[in-house]
Amino acid sequence: MAGLGEALLTTVNKLQDLVFNTIGNDSLDLPQIVVVGSQSSGKSSVLENIVGRDFLPRGSGIVTRRPLILQLINVPSEREDHPEDSEIHVPHTPASVAGQDEFAEFNHLPSRRFYDFAEVRREIENETSRIAGTNKGINRQPINLKIYSPHVLSLTLVDLPGLTKVPIGDQPTDIEKQTRGLISEYIAKPNSIILAVSPANVDIVNSEALKLARWVDPTGKRTIGVLTKLDLMDHGTNALDILSGRVYPLKLGFIGVVNRSQQDIQTNKPLAEALSAEREFFRMHPAYRAIAPRCGTQFLAKTLNQTLMAHIRARLPDIKARLNTLMGQTQQELASYGTDGFTGKEHRGALILQLMTRFATSFISSIDGTSSEISTKELCGGARIYYIFNSVFGNSLETIDPTHNLSVLDIRTAIRNSTGPRPSLFVPELAFDLLVKPQIKLLEGPSQRCVELVYEELIKICHTCGSNELSRYPRLQGKLIEVVSDLLRERLGPSSSYVESLISIQRAYINTNHPNFLGAAAAMSSVMQDKHEREKKVAVAEEKRKREARRRKELNGVNGAATPEDEDDDEQQQSVVPIRAAAKTQGRSMSPAIGRDGHRIGQGHAASLSGGGSGQGGGKDSFLNYFFGKENGMASSGPLPGQMPGMMPGGGRHVSQNYEPSIAASFRRGDTRPANLQTEYLGEEAVEDMGLDDPSGPALTEREQLETELIRRLISSYFNIVRETTADQVPKAVMHLLVNWSKDSVQNRLVSELYKEGLFDELLYEDDAVRQEREKCEKLLGTYREAARIIGEVL
């Protein structure tokens, strides 16, 4: 059994050497004993007693500022005059202290042996200052020390900085947080055995070491308690209950030790005498006499050795399983970098073709959404193209107002220009064509931007199609990206031209027979309906105002006096009547007929649109009244007074009736026209939006107001049709001419451009950084395999 235990410790020591020298202690958690205790609790003295040598730095404040990983390796004695020492190893006896067959080695000085342990202390101090600095700060990088001796039991101990509460001198202000973090990092590993050192002259409930140990090991299965300074307790007190496990139970128990005092250290009292004094203390003390065999440094060393062997035996299968996992991960990473076996001259063409195919497949799968490396954090690949089509392009089209850049003056000018020198009976269709084509042109900007966004997204996709194996050859990767970028750039021009032609096609022919087009009749009916609704609102408001006026008059009649508000209402009522009368007699046409004597001889009457809803024909009569000048309830058989013989009844004019050819006359008519007629047809909000309430703005006749609103609604209706068509056709064109064409052509283009034997040497140039990473992976894999072989020797 002892032979198996020594084999286990030897195996772990080999693994530790392998891990410390190659991969670091973080990747593989090996069994070890971690020493934890508060500052000045006697940790260093316990370790020196176990080793039997003075080798640890001493002083005030934090002395241990880096983890010290101490490997104690038992070696047979080389002395021939005492062959029994090579068979029975009893450390810490007076006969075992002397001798030159023990030495120390540091991992950072592998070729140097230290036989003088005072030099070991100085080297620890120098190495600590070299990494952690000269102040009192701590550092996580460990110092690895091996001590070979026939007088020690094989152990692996980790000495950590002591816990402290208050920073002293030039210590960092967060020294307690740093120390606790470092200690917790080591004791939290499940393969670590915690050696919690607590002074016996301090109440056990205040032990910081036991507090930290319970936090990571609440059941106490892997914690060993050590009580120091038992000889410094007050007279009449003892720690027998603690050592017996009745106060703070631990599965591995408590062990009491007596270290050298500060005076003994200053007088260089030999450790052999100190150990003898310790044994005598426990043998003679009345309280500890019964448990003396289970106290002292020698019993502590044996317990640690046995506990560590049992722990290694229990944890070694888990370590082997962990090694198998690490080997699998490393092999997978190494495969991603490629191997040297496929880079010969006879394989270069096949390698380049393989990498090209993987690049093209990755490009296509990223667009189709079938890639194995799909991000879950953000949209990528084809999903972003869909987002461009649906959200970016669609929203940009919806935000376009088809008439936001058309003022009332622009529409009126277009209507007048489209009629030339002739008067018009109907709204000229040429004006609609003239105005709607520039509005369709507004769709070209978002459409071209959609093409550019998809092109940019395809460029991003080709930049993300690399892999670890491809990154091994940066020049090949750069050429692949360059060829695909050129391919996309070639398709950008035709795609943009086709999208531009889609907008030009819509502008080339204005199809007013489209089934979804509103049409002139429906548009006019809508205008009339809106006008009737506004008139009703005005009438209701007027009626309400009259009722309020009558109510105030009645109240004033009772009081016998009139208020200023009543006078204002009367004046307002009187001023409204002439305006309404003028509105009814105002001419409907753009220019009233002018006689030879310069007087107005035939002024048309405005169509009484408010009665259209109740008269015969409803909205249709209103529409016909608007175009042919028919007035509601007026059907005279002969000309009215002042009407020329050529005029139609009801204020309509004969085709040969003369118009005033001057546009300025319309503005003059606008000056004499009542302002509230614009509000009657368009509403107050519409008047304010179009600027008609501005005295400096254009003055519109009743017919011009209707024509302007009619053209505006027709433009909006036709623009919506073209917008829907564009929103459907542009994404299809981009997918066909740019996206799908690139997917179908990328493989052929890569092969035709790069599969040339003269380019093989240049394309297969390997990056130095990637080569170093591959070599590191190979070395790491070899380390794991060697560790698995070492474990296999004992399992």
C-alpha cells in the first residue's frame, strides 16, 4: 500500500512539473494542500517545521506576496554508513537534520541547486520583488520551489499571503480584497485540501481561515484545522475541546502544534531542539497528555501525507477524464489550424481548391441562413438583407409624402400652363401628367440606396467567411475577399441601372385606367363629401353661436341693458351677410366675360355645392355643376338681365364666350373675392397648411381651389400605386441581379481567378502568428498525452 501511495505522489509530482512548465496551473486542477491563515498566525513556522529547515522570508507586514507552491520530494539517503535511513524515513528527529543530501530547486532557475537554505530565502525575496514590486502589493503568479530530502514526506503545499484587515505603510488600500480573492481562487478548487491555520490564543469563532474554508467547503470534508501557539494561551485555559472536535467539527480534525517563539527565531534556535521541545510540551501538559500522539509537527506531516495520497487516489479518475476532454478540445483546435502533412508541393492545388470551396460554401450558407456559425446576438447574413428590404427600404418608401413639395401655386401654375391660351372646361389631364412624373422620381433615391445597402452587406458577408484554417494563409484569404468584392462590384452597376429603369418605366406611361386608381369622378366625390362635412360643422357652430347670442339678448332684455359682446355679435352678423351674398353671386369661372365697353356683362354664379347632398342627383349633380356651370334651382329659358345671348342658363357660358386672357385679372378677382370661400371648400386647417390665409400668398378662385385639391388627391392615389409596385419589384430585381447571381457565380470566379499554379507559392504563404499558435497547440497536445500516460501507469 505504501508503494502505491509513493507511486501516486510521484505521478502527481510529474504532472505538476508538466503543468507548471507548459500549460499553467489553471487548465488542470491537481491535488495539493493549500495553507490558509491570518497574518502572524504561524503559517510560515508550520511549513518550516514540516520541512525541517529555515527557508521562508520573515518580517513585518505581508511577507508572502506571491503564492509559493512547495513540492516536498522524498529521496533515498546517499549516505552509505546509515543504510537504514534509505528505508525508514522519520523526519524531524535530531539524527535527521544534519547532512548534505538535501537541496532545493526553483522552476525559474532549473539548472541551479541550492544547498544553503538561507540562499533559498533570499531567492524567494528577490523573485517576489522582481514580479510583485518593492511595495507590499501581491501578485497571482506563483513561485515554484522543490525541496529534495530524505527527511521529508512527499507533499505538495501552497503557501498563500496571510489575511489582513488594515493596510499598513505602503500597502494598497484594497489589500484585504486582493488577498481574499487570491485565497478563494485556490481553495475553491475541489482537488485542493485546505490547511486552515488558526492561533489558539484567539477565540476560534474569530478565525478568518476557518471562515473562508467553510465558505468553499461547508461540510468540512477537505479541511484540516491546525492550532498554533498552544503554549501562549492564558493559564488555566486549554484547547482540548477544539482539538477533540467538540467545538468546531471537521471531518479531518484539528491538530495542535507548538512553533518557535520570536525570541527562538532571533537567537537561531535549531529546529531539532524546537521539535524536541514541542514533543515534550505535549507529553508533559496535563490537558494534552492524553492526545499527545495526535499532536505535533511530526503527526501533522504524516496526516498530510496520508490525506494527500487518499485524495489523489480519489480524484485521479476525474483528472484522467478531464485530461481526455482537454485532449479532444486541443485536437479540434489544432485541426482548425491545419497540419503540415497537407502542404507539400503535390498537395498545394488540392489544398487551395479545398479552401476556395469552403469559402464559397460559407458565403452562400451565410446568405441562405444555413451556416453553422449563426450569431444569436445580432442579425447577420441573409437576415440583414431581409431587414433592408422589409424595414429600411419599406419604411423609406412609406415616409415619402407624394405632395409635400407641391405648393398650391405650383399646382395652379401647372394647370394654367397645360391649357395654353385656351380656356378649359375640365381639369386638364396634361397637368396631372406634368405633376405626377416628378413625384414618381422621388422613389428612385430610396431604391438606389436599397441596392447600395445590399451590396455593402454582401461585402461584409464575404469578410466574415474566413476560418482558422484559412487565416493560416492571410494572402489567400485576402485574394478570396478581393475576387468576391470585384464580382459584387461588377454586378452593382447593372443592378443600379435596372432599378433606375424600373422608375423610368413608371414615369414613361401614366396608366390612369389602373383598377386601383381613384379616378376623377371618385376624387371629386371625395372632395365634395369633405366639403359637405365641413359645411355641416360650420353650420352647427353658427347655430350654436346664434343660440348663445339669443340667450345673452334675453338676459340683457331682462336687465334692460346691452353688453359690448352683444354689439360685437351684431356687427359680426351684419358683416357676414354681405360676404355670403357676394359668395353666391361670385363668378365660377377663372375669368369673367368682359364686354367691349369694359364693363363686366356676364358674371357666372357659383355652384351651390352645399345643396348638392339634398337635391336631385346628389354628388353627381355637384360634379356636373362644377364643370358645366349649372346652378341649383335656376333653370331659366332665356338670358338673365345683363347676360349675353351666348351664355347658357344658370350662369354657364357658351363655348364661344370670351375669357380675359390676362393672369393678372385672376389675381384682381382674388383681391375682391371673400376670404371665407376658401375656408368653405378646404377647411381652416387646409387653408393654413397651404398658406391661403397669408395676405401675400396666391389668391385662388373657387374653381382653382377645387382643381388644386382634385389634382392633389389624384397624385396621391397614383403615387401609392407606383409605390406599392416599386416596393415589390426593387427587392426582386436586387435578389435576381445581385444576390442570386453572386451566389451562382462565386465558385466559378474563384477557381478561374486563383487556381493557377504560378500563384500557389504566394497564396500558401503562412502567417507567423498562426504558425506559432499551431505549434503551441501541438506542444499542449503532447503535454496532455504525456500526462495521460503518467496517470495510466497507476490506474
